Amino acid sequence: MTKGFVSNALLGLGTVMLIGFVLLELSGLRSDPMLPALAALALGGTAILDRLGDREEFE
């Protein structure tokens, strides 16, 4: 797997989780507080992967 693919996958996952959280809250349903925390973790992982240089590529 390339760094770009993993980064984009984490970005998409975090975005979908945040949108799902907002939709749950707006519809009046309660959700677990871990949902936005895990979304933030995924988005933070994206930021870290984007900061890695080319020499620090992983497989």
C-alpha cells in the first residue's frame, strides 16, 4: 500500500464518520462520544502521513 492511498482512506473515513455523527445528532438520536474522537484520530493520522517525507515511505 502506498502512503497516499492510506492517507486518503483515513481522510475519507474520518469525514464519513463526522458526517454520520452530525446526522445522528441532528436527527435527535444520541451517539457514542467515541465516534467524533475516532474521526479525529483518523484525520490526525492523515495529517501525520502527509507530513512524512519521501524517505520515510512505508510498505
